[in-house]
Amino acid sequence: MNVAIMGYGVVGSGVAEVLKKNHESILKKSMQSTLELKYILDIRDFPGDENESLIIKDFDTILHDESVGIVVETMGGLHPAFEFVSACLQAGKSVVSSNKELVAAKGDVLLRIAEEKNVSFLFEASVGGGIPIIRPLSQCLAANEIDEMYGILNGTTNFILTKMIDEGLDFDTVLRMAQENGYAEKDPTADVEGHDACRKICILASLVYGTHVYPDSVHTEGISKIDLADVEYAKNWGGVIKLIAQAKKVDENRLSAIVSPAFVPGSSQLANVHDVFNALLVRGNAVGDVVFYGRGAGKLPTASAIVADVIDCCQQDGTKKAYGWKSCEENIVVDYLDQNTALYIRAEAQAPQEALAAVRNTFGAVTVLTRKDAPETEIAFVTPVDTERALRTKLDTLHSVKPLSVLRIAEC
Amino acid sequence: MNVAIMGYGVVGSGVAEVLKKNHESILKKSMQSTLELKYILDIRDFPGDENESLIIKDFDTILHDESVGIVVETMGGLHPAFEFVSACLQAGKSVVSSNKELVAAKGDVLLRIAEEKNVSFLFEASVGGGIPIIRPLSQCLAANEIDEMYGILNGTTNFILTKMIDEGLDFDTVLRMAQENGYAEKDPTADVEGHDACRKICILASLVYGTHVYPDSVHTEGISKIDLADVEYAKNWGGVIKLIAQAKKVDENRLSAIVSPAFVPGSSQLANVHDVFNALLVRGNAVGDVVFYGRGAGKLPTASAIVADVIDCCQQDGTKKAYGWKSCEENIVVDYLDQNTALYIRAEAQAPQEALAAVRNTFGAVTVLTRKDAPETEIAFVTPVDTERALRTKLDTLHSVKPLSVLRIAEC
């Protein structure tokens, strides 16, 4: 069996490296007589690279070479990744992808082609980097109805939040630091505004609930507006702020899904996930809480997940994979404003004591939070649980307080 | 496809319950037209039980019924479980077992029969209850060489240690408490002396390193001698005491494996595993650290892992499973005394200051630990890293100190 890699960036070169480094054990597990890397497709040149002789520029070389049974897509982006992957699957080649943008946008279409052609389309590396998540979710937890999932699925934002929490540095300072040491891109929007985490929870929700969940149906907030004051109030409350991507079953046909920074109780396993690490908490109706934890990105962790999928393609050679999901005909994601939550609210109030009295009158039993050296006009509290719409409507009626920050409380 | 359950205890009845509760989604995932529970083998009577009509006493009924393609073994113990499982596999039936004693003692033999007969022998539930561990280890991490594994694999001991740490209760008090609420057996030996954790690490090591590792080749210490003084010193050191089952690759042909209570640094993911929860930290050469966390025992969690295996048997119907391990011809586990470790030592010394000077002379730079209200004649310290044999030999030369407790430092 021959393998081709499309996209020789950080992850693609990691795949080449892992295939070489652990070649003997990989070959044994793949149950093939050979497993050779034959082509690497990239528009760039790599003079002096150890795999220079494998580099090609023409996609058709891969497409028309029948000895290539498995194609690894590590190009990223929607186009031309979608066209290339479609063509490979149509040609009867199995495809392994780490491209969450592709899977989140076109997973249903690609899975359908794979099924029709009786080949595999696998994407373990698209969520959680090297952490086994997608296969355990689809296989090991198959006996469960998954009631809900909570994930820390983006390493960049978790690194930033960890530094804010542990070292008291503000968002802009840490973002610069993250960019300097390669944990954040020059344009950090996809990470810090939650889009990356959103794509990943869409993939997981599609897999678990069986219907494609599109990123633009999921309300998404990033962490760029988190203030150190919020970090301190979270501590006072007994927890930490994390960027949480969550999905819950609402009823047989609908689910809720949201990505936003949230207060996470200190007792949660997710509270202890630091730096660039990722974790997913899955709540099954039989198994209870299960957590998967590890490095959510990085060259070798991600490559290891891809290579595991390559091995799986070899083992499954000629038999179709059992998982997939159907296309979405109508939006199955309910409005997040109709979901129950408690809210943390930090606000400015010229007369704090009177304002808190009004808050209690409006919300009932709130938990008032404090922090050292707070401005005299600042108040902070956590509301009881209600629909977010009801809570925000109540907040709007409080003319004596001016909200500075509103965050959800996660039940993980 | 029909299913039979052998052993209608806590776990066996949980399997019946999960099969019924999630029947529709299980049937869909199993890709079978039917998936019916046909027999439950048990020597006891269950008058009034909802599955009373399925209870049989004669194993041969299952063995000779060709409509039974999958047999679930939840009897526990070595005999007659081994004979029954062997016979089922020989008869061409797939078997799913939660019986760690059976798998740890006879896994190699049973896997060989399964391979010969082209059926599945699966045992996800034998380690970590409902947490997906065995399948991710064998599949998702297939692209890695696993350098080492550290597990909290026994819920009873972790519950006891958690109570000792959090509430300052002594071992005997907490053991009684655990027995009263069903977290510990009347005869708690297998749990508290580490035998249960030992069986589990043997199964994992066999799977990862490809050769059967027998429980009696693994040095095993329990937690019954842990004193609250040790718990306090661990806190002072910056960590907690956990019962750690570990396995490491030493070279191509040998591994180290040991089960013992150990100091775990507070920064480790394993330090935050509380109560009856289990976790396994796997260190791969590509993926880095990955942690699996969840309920390691209990009716429904364990049953969910078994049912996932049942679904897998259905999907794999007619194709053999890719994993297995060979029988052990010579012991591949090295002597634990030759392995490197740091040791925590608590000792009695009539002249503590002089004794600590002698300790420093002998061991070099030790970390001296303190606790409130310690007897004046008590000293405690952590040694530098060396082979355990060298450290213990040095300790023996110190005639001015009388060791009260010696524990390893885990590098997890």
C-alpha cells in the first residue's frame, strides 16, 4: 500500500516523520506487506529536505496512481482541499484529514462519497490533535446515549487564559507572548474568537447526534474581551474562566451548542487543564463522566493521530467504516437564549449597595463576588439558573447598573 | 444475532439493563437486523426479576445454540470462567469479558483461540470500567511507541486515599466507611493490597508491549500501611499519595512494571483524580502525554464498556480483530530494585539533627519535609534519584535512623 501526503507544512511533515520513525511497528499493525510514502504534494519547493525527491506539484499524479490507496490531507482550508479530497474518495482512495474547517463544513458530503465508494474517510486529528476522541466517541462509547459534552478544544486560548489566571497578565500581553513563541498565529482571530473551537464541537456534535451541525448555527464568543477583573472574580467564586465548547441533547431531534468563555468550577476536571492542553468531558447515560486529555495540537501529536487513522484504513481495507452522519435539512440547533444557564455579571454602579438590592429584587438569591482593589463603583454577582433570555431581559431592566462583562456558568 | 450473559451479578445485570435501555441506538450501530438477549447463565435463582425467563443453569445450552453469536462473561474468577470462555471461542462464538483476573492470567491463550477461530475476544471493561482505554491504546495510539504508562486503576483504594487526604481520617476508619457504602468488599485484600490494580496494569502492558505480563512477575504493594503522617508529608512535598500502577519500556525486549503507593506531584493530572475515579496517563513518543479519566467501576459504566464491545463484535462479524499478544516464554519484567526512582523516607531518630546530617552525608542533597505536631524524634525526607537497590542499601547503613515508611516518587 502506498501513501500520499497533500500539504507539507508542520503537520504534513510530522506525518512523514512519524511514518519513518515508527515504521516497523506501524507496518506490523497495518497488516500490509508494505506501507510506503510515495508522494508529497505541495506548491512550495523544499530544497535539501530529506523528502525532497517525493515532492510533486500536480495533484493528478496522486489521483491517477492506482498504487496510492491512502491520501493524507494536511493542507488546511476549504479549497482546494474539498475538491482534492472528493476526487480521491471518488477514485476509491481512502482519505485521512486533519482539516477541521473541511470536516466541519463538508463532512456529510465527504462521508457520503466514502460510503458509496466503500472507502474510509477518517479525521481523528481534526479534533483534539493527538488525543483519541473521535474513535472512542463513535466506538467505545457506542453503548451510551451521550447527554452532553464540554470541551476545551483550542490550545491557543487555553494558553492565554492560563497565563492570565496564573500570572495576572492581561489578554493583549499574553497574546503577544503566545505569538512570539508560536502558540498563536499572526492573525489570531480563528483561535481567540472561538471559530476553531466551534468547528471542533460541530464535528463532535455531528458524530454523536448523527446530523451535520454547521458552524454558523452555533453561537460563538471568543476570549478577547476577558478582563483580569473577571479572572479574579472567577477565583473568588471558586473556579476559573475557560473557553468552553459544549453540545447537549435537548430532545430526540434537537440539540443545543455554544462556544463561549465560561466560569468552570474548581472541582471540574476541566478546571485543571492548563496551557496548550485540550480536554473533552463526555457525559454518557450509562458511563457517566469520561474525560480525554492531552496535547490538542502540535506537529507530532497531530501526526500520530493521522498515522493511527492511516493504520486503520489499512486494517479496514475493503470494508466500509461504521460511522457517518446525515446532512442537515433543517437547523437542529436551538436558540442559545432559550437554554438554561446561570450568568456571572460584572457591572458598574454609582450606588453599589442600592444596586445590589435592586439586583436581588430582580434576580432573587444571587451570589455576590468580591476582589481586592475593586473600584468602589464595581459590583459582581452570579445569578440563579434561568433561560438566558429571561436573565438578560431582567438585566436590561436594571437601569442603575451598567454591565461590563457577562459570562455563562458551565455545568461541567 | 443473539447474545448470552454468563453471570447475573452487578455487572451482568447492568449489561442486560443497558442493552434494553439503549436498544434502538445499539441495534443501529451494531449493523444487525436483531440483537436479542437470549440467555442469562447463573447458578442462583432470581424470582420476580424482569429477566427471570431468560435465566438458565446449564452452560451447554449456550454452547450448543448456534443462534448465540456473542457471549458476555461477567462471572469473575478464574474457574470455571476460563473453561466456559475457551469453549465458547472454540465453538466460534465471540466473547466479551469484564474479568480482569481471567484476562491477566489467560489472555494470551484466549486471544490465540479467538484468532484461530476468527472470532473476537474483547475485554475493554476489564480495565478502567467504562473508560475507553484498551481500544484507544491499541488503535488510536497505534502510531506511537508507548514509552510509559501510569494508572490509578483501582477505585476502592483511590476512594480511601482521597478520604485520608481530604478529611484526615486514618486507613482503618475509611476502609470501614468504604465497606459500609459498598465501595469496598467484605474481604478487601484484592483491592487494598494492590492485586486488582496489578492485574489491570498486566493487561495494559501485555497489550502495549505485545507479550503476556503475568501478575506474579510484578512487584505489588498495597496501601494498608499508609499512615496519616505520610499523607501530611506528601502535602508538604507538594503532592498526594496515590496507588500507582506503572509500566515502562526498558529496551526492545524488557519492561519494568510495579504497583505501589507513591508520591504524585500536585501538577500531575493524576493528582486531581479523586474518590472512586480512575485515570490512565499514557506517554507516547509522538503524542506526548494523554490521559483517560472516568469511573473505573460500577454497574452501568462497566456495562457500557461491555455493550460497546458487543457492538464491535457485531461490526467485526467474520473478520478477526487486529490486536493480541504472544505468550511469555521468559520473564520480561526487570527487577524493580534495578529501576531508578527517588524515595520518600519517614524514620525515627533519637537525635534528629545528627541523623539528618548523616542522611545528607549518605544520600547527598535530600529534600527535608516537615509536618505540624510531628514527634520530636521523627524525620522525613526525599532522596535524589538512583536505583532503588542503591538507595535501600544506603538506608541500611544509617544505624541512627529507624525507617517507618518508604514510598516511591512517581514521575507522572
